[in-house]
Amino acid sequence: MTKSSKATDGLASIPALLKRNVEQFGSKTAYREKEFGIWQTWTWAETEQEIEALALGLLNLGVAEGDFVAIIGRNRPYFYWAMVAVQSIGAVPVPMYQDSAAEEMAHVLANCGAKYAIVDDQEQVDKVIDIRDQLDSFEHMVYVDPRGLRKYDHSQLHEYTHVQNQGRAAYDEFIGELSKRRDKLNLDSICVMLYTSGTTGKPKGVVLSNRNIIKTAENSSHFDHLRKDEEILAYLPMAWVGDFIFSIGQAYCTGFTVNCPESVETIATDLREIGPTYFFAPPAVFEKHLTEVMIRMEDAGKFKQWLFHRYMGHAKKVGPAILDGKPVSFTDRLKYKLGELFVYGPLKNTLGFSRIRVGYTAGEAIGPELFDFYRSLGINLKQLYGQTEASVFITVQPNGEVRADTVGVPAPDVELRIEDSGEIFYRSPGVFVEYFNNPDSTASTKDAEGWVATGDAGFIDDKSGHLRIIDRVKDVGKLADGSMFAPKYVENKLKFYPDILEAVLFGNGKDRCVAFINIDLTAVGNWAERNNIAYASYQELAGHPRVLDTIQSHVEAVNQSVAEDPMLSGCQIHRFLVLHKELDADDGEMTRTRKVRRPIVEEKFADLVSGLYDGSPEISTVTEVTYEDGRKGSISATLSLRDAAVVPVVEHKVAAE
């Protein structure tokens, strides 16, 4: 175990780890934030001072032990400090998605009975004010950015720095109480409450203890040999368990530096400037980066295109083997070195991935082609399988055992079990305490022995001992002929193509599969501009005949690939359409973590699903949409429904045998 993770022994809370970090490396940078184009830095010693001042200020406001405090904002040091300050006084931080609509916030705030909220700016203040009459317990709100708030009623509204200043002024009055509350914290104290994304219903509050977070962070840090000199970019939603375990759990266990971008718009630039050594992103982020790369190559000259494709072809052949330390011929290594000089190195530098020592992706299954692309560049990208209820880590991929079709072996101290139904169960120190105020859901998810039902179907590979995920149990079904229906497997293959943003497969209980597809407006728009194709909207571009031809070629290529898997060959797409709108969380079609709410999509677009199955060549539809300002409206469209060539399954199975 590394020196930093050994030092966590006997430390039972995040505030205790903070104190340890100050004592051992107080002058080391803990946080950076880019503001007004300049990186601001705070050492661990300065971080402790900021957190203590806020904790004292919150005591001055009246925050009691056990109170729930909502944290609403983008990734900023102020909010990470707020979470630790709230913990320090025995209260419970509840980070929320900053892009949530007011109605979504109302459910979470009312469900936990939040009395306080620490928010970013006027936008978040307005949301909470709009739903104030639905919150019986709510008392005070603290804001970071004062712009636009000068004329608001400040009787229950307080500026973040003012709360800190009041805390410093009342140091003698409250330091005793703060010390007493901090000292009472133990491994069983609540560390954080995070709400599920609500794929199938209302979000549930997942209660995680200090034991859950600290033991999981310690084990995972040791597994990947994380050190205090790592650099990460904190850009994922703070309400998501992944950000909490990386930016709080592992950061405080190891002492590494958390970097916060200036804004959502500057993340790519900030990523290049920081050059993180430890990086996490869901597949959608890696898909976006690949799309940008492909767009740039399409705009490049003929020689650059030739150079790119020549060396990327070689990288695909030998790159993963070199990364895993497997034998590769001298000639192939030399050619790969040249590729590093001319292609891979500049490309990684452009993406901000030059210094990555360990990279992870999770949240959704990543397409094998996408996964192999990054590993072929020499980026140590690995998959992990996790859940909020597990404090993230269930399985991980050891170095040298990284495969595109599995999610690895059980993480340290994690036990796995596969039920006869195919559902995956796990047990670990990271297993959540309970769903808040929901004993029935807790009992149906976690049994008396601590085994948790994941809701995912999978199996353990006999040869490697690695776990392979098939799909969500509720989504895995059978076609009318009895063959397996696993939509995510096919959807991920489609999403490898840069011009496909999202895909939704249907077919459970049917005689064949059909699909909805969302185009990627950036990629397809770039193609349209290069080909002098005018368009006025997403809808117009999505319905263009040449776009439909391109998407059809992708669907048919995926069918060829799917046909090669005897178990899932029945999942080929017979008919498809390109949707006239992007699936959107504001319209309830996706969660805030970009997961498709399949039942809602199927119900909302039932007329389109019916059209795909009844053979209609086109269909007219009207769809309700939500605009950015919250207003409702509707869009009308006539969609073209297309047939796709499939590989005969029976013939393929005979050939395979």
C-alpha cells in the first residue's frame, strides 16, 4: 500500500483526512480554479482555513447536526469546501445537478427536508425561490456569485464570503462546538447523500457513510497506485457519485490536486493546460472527442489524412499490445515510435491526454471500437463497473488485463455473485447504508447479508475471470423466436460512428428489431458545410436524404457486426428512423447523466414505433418540447422510415457451427 493510503488507517472522516493532509503536506496545492483566464491555487493549509471559516459561519447560521444541506453549482473549490464544511459540523451534504429544472429540485429538496442550500449564482437562487412554497423546512440559502442579487431580500439569503467572515469573527464563540462535532465523526457517520438518476422513477437518496467512501477510495487508490502528485480535472456533475469519489474521496485519501475548469465552454482548453495524470469520463465524452478528431481530419489536406490513417491503422494493430507490455517486433515498435512522433503525440496533446497515467470510463458501456481507438494511442484507458449504491467501484481492470468486452475483475474487497436469472449481485465495504426514508426499496435492493442487486445482467468469463455485462435486466428480453434481445449491445456499436449521437433499439417480444437514431449535430453539420448543403435546423438536417443514406450505411455495417455474435445475432436492425429532435433531459427522455429513459421514449413516440413495425414508408407526428427558458411548445415533422439490409440469422448460425 502507498504511504498516503496507509496514512488513512484510523482516520474515520473526510475532515480527519483533511487535518492529516495539512500536517503532512500543507504547502502542496490542493485545488486550482481558472477564473478570468488565470489559474487560482489553494494549498491544503489554505483549504483547511477556507473550510473552517465556512463551518463556523454555518454554525452561526444555525445548522444543526443531521440537517441536510443542498449543494447546487458547477465544479468549483467553494462547493467542495462546502461539502467538507457541512460534514465537519455533523450535517449532511446533498449535491444536486445544477442543470435540473426547478420542479426536479423540488422533489430532492422536499424529499430530504433540506433546511439550507449553498448555491452558485442568481440562476440557482431563482430556482429555489420559485419552489420555496413547496419546502416546509427550508430556512437559509448561501450563494457564491453575488452578481444580479443586490436587490433581493437578504433576510434568508447570504453571500458565501460573508458567511465565512462571520464565522471568522465568531471564532471564539463556535470553535469549541465545531471541534466537538468534528471529533464525534466516525466511520458510521453519514458522509454524503447522492440521488439516483431516476431512470425508471423518482430519484432516490442514497445514503453513504464515511466507511463507504473512505474504504472504497483507499482500496481504489491503492489498486491504481495513485499518489499525491496526481492531477485531475473536476468537470463531471457534482451530484454524480463518480465526481464525489474522485474529487473528495480519493483526493483526500491521497492528497492529489483537484483542478476546476473556468466554465463548461472552456473545459477542452483547461484540459490541455492541466494535462491530468488521472482522468475519468463517461463514454459520451470520449465519443465527443473522437468526433472532433474525425471532423478535423476530414478538413485536413490529403497528405495529413493519408498520414493519419496509415499510422492509426498500425496503432490499432500493435498499440494495445505495446501498452500492455506484450511482445511486439522491433520493426513494429519502430513504426509505432514514428507514429508517436507524427500522429499519436500531437493528437494526445491536442486532446489534453498527453500525461494520462490512468484513465477510466464507466456509466454506460463503451463501444469496443471507441475503446480500442484510445488504447491504440497509448492511453491507459480502462473500464470500471460501478453504481452509486457501491460508492462507485464494483469491478476494475488490472493493468495488462484490459479488454474491450469486459469490465474487469472484482475491485479490492468486493465479492460478486451471479444469480440463475443472470442478475449481478455484489457485496463490499462501499455498499450504501440505505435509501433515505425508503425502507421498501432498501430491502428490495440490499439483503440482510449486505448483498446488493445491481439490476444488470451479466456473466463471469470462465477463462479470464472477468465480468461481462449484457444489459439492464429489465431491458434484456427475448424476440418472438426466443433469441436474446439486448439493446445496449447494438446501441453502443451505432454510437461509435461520429455522426450518431444516440440510438434506441426496440424489439422485446417482437419478430424483429427497429431503432430510433439521433444524429450528432456537430459532426453532421460540419459534413453539410463541407458539402455546401444548406440547413436551417436540426430537424431539417436529420431528414436530409443524404444524411439518411449515410445513417443507413452505418446501420447495415452494424448489422454485419452483430450477425457475427451467435448469441445476439437476432438483434440486427430491420427498420430505423432518424428522430426529428434530440432526446433531452428537459423533456424527460433522458436522465441528467444522459441515460435514455427507455419506457418514456417508447411511450412518448409510440406512433413512430408502430410505424416502424407496420411497414409505413413515412409518418407525420407532433412532439411536445421544452425550451431553454422552461416554456413548452411543439414541433411537427414528417419522418422517413427506412428498411435496412440484414444478415440471415439461420444461415449465419449454420455457418458458425
